[in-house]
Amino acid sequence: MALDPQELYEVDSDVPDLNGAVLLHHFEGFMDAGAAGRLLAEHLTETAGGRIVARFDIDGLIDYRSRRPTMTFAADHWEAYDKPELVVWQLFDADGTPFLLLTGPEPDQQWELFIAAVRSLIERWGVRLAVGFHGIPMGVPHTRPLGVVPHASRPELLDEWTDGSHPALGDRIQVPGSVSALLELRLGEAGLDAMGFAAHVPHYLAQSTYPTAAVTLLESVGRAAGLSFHSDELRAAAERVEIEINRQVVESTEVTDVVRALERQYDSFELAPGKRSLLVEEGQPLPTADELGSEFERFLAEQGPNQPEQ
């Protein structure tokens, strides 16, 4: 196993000056309700016209037996192997501003070494801010604007999100860890700026592909990073999915009742003078840290060891 973090990756020898760029990151395998983070990462690599500038040693980070890569068998022989990749892309926003995207499967092991490697790249390239993103299941209806849970390595980074429109999950909770969360923590401890956004996804859509949540992430990440992203394709996909969701809701009395109840809860929350949390109805006690942690653990367990593609 590599002990030097810089031995964990290979960098393109022709990387341009990236001083002051933003590093976005999303890892497959952790909680991502509605596939919101995956959809945004795919959208960026498909529309932001860039190239891979760094590759990580996937063999030293992934447990293949827990997440077996796909292979193709053709008639009488093995034809192809879908090799997993953990890479850094150099991309460009709509104004031509360069940014970086670290994406691929979440490492199964050597988290601290991997994070040290990412930090070495951040320092090497002069990255000014790291931003992670994913979706979380929430008791909200799809018929209302989606919120986000913002978090950061220092309070000043959240100044634009402390107007009360983005309620916190609670004062302190314990949830299953992730590489993305640990990266934000370790960067903050090193005096580097890091943020993250968790888009609210209606719990009844958490297992589906929900591009509306990806649009919410795109807007939040762009605002935090000072980047302007192309969004037409993602917004068009969101509109198509919303039409289909509404059709299915109309066809089911049970689902309609659930959505209406969530709408009443959401509207009551918006009108409340002291907003607390969308996790509970007004007048009810907030869930405990253990209850919230258990809910997140339940959602992760439902994903299985290899979160399926939607």
C-alpha cells in the first residue's frame, strides 16, 4: 500500500495554471437520494467541455468484491471490462472559467491517505474552495421549491445561506460518515475552505432519478463557487420527470393524500415565525440525534452495497 499520498495519483504533465480554481467533488456509493449528485456530476462532465487531469490508483482504494465492476461476455469469450475510475476533470463554466471536478466511486479504504492526496492536489493547484454535493431524503412535497442543507468549514462561508430559508437538520446529529464529509472536515482543520450542499429530495422519490434536485444543487454550487453552469439539458429533464410524477400522483389516491399532507406541513413551516425543521410538523418535538442517525442509516441500508444506476 502506498504511504506517500502523492503516490496515490498520476497528474497530466500538461495541466494549465489553475490558481484560484474551485474543486467540486461527488463520490458514488454514499447517500445520494434521487441520484441528485450523480446527475449533476454527469451533467457537468457532459456539458462543460474539459478533460481528465488526474487519475487515482483505484486498485489501492476500492474493494472489488463489495462493488463488482461489470464485464461483458460475448458468445464464447470475455469482451470488455468496465473499469471504475476515480478522476479529476478540468472543466469550464458557461463563461469559460475553469474549475475542477473530482468524481468516481467512493474509496472503500485508506480514507485518510486519499484525503491527504486530494489535499496535496488542492495545494499544488492553488484551489481556493472545495465543494461537495449530494441528495438526502426529506419529508417535503415535490410540488414545492426544494431546499438544501448547506455546511462549511467556517461560518463565514455560509453568510448567504443564513437567512432562515435553509433550515438546519438540528444542532448536532451523528450520521454514517463519508469520504466527502471527512474531506470537508480535514480541509477545514488544515485552514482550507470547504463547503457542501445536500439537496432535499421528497422521501417518496428518494429511490428514483430526480433531476429537479440536481438543478437545485447546480444552482447552489454555482452560487457558492461563483460559477455559471449550462443548465438547459438538466432543466428540460427535470420538467419531463415532474410531468410524469404528477401523472402518477393523480392516478393514486394514496399518493395524492401523502403529497397533500406534506404540502400542508411545508406551508405551515413557511408561515411559522420561528422556523425549526421540515422534519416534523409544527408543535411536534424535533427528532433526536439518534432518530435522525437511524433514519440515515436505514436509507443507506436500502441502497445495498452497490447503489444501482437509475
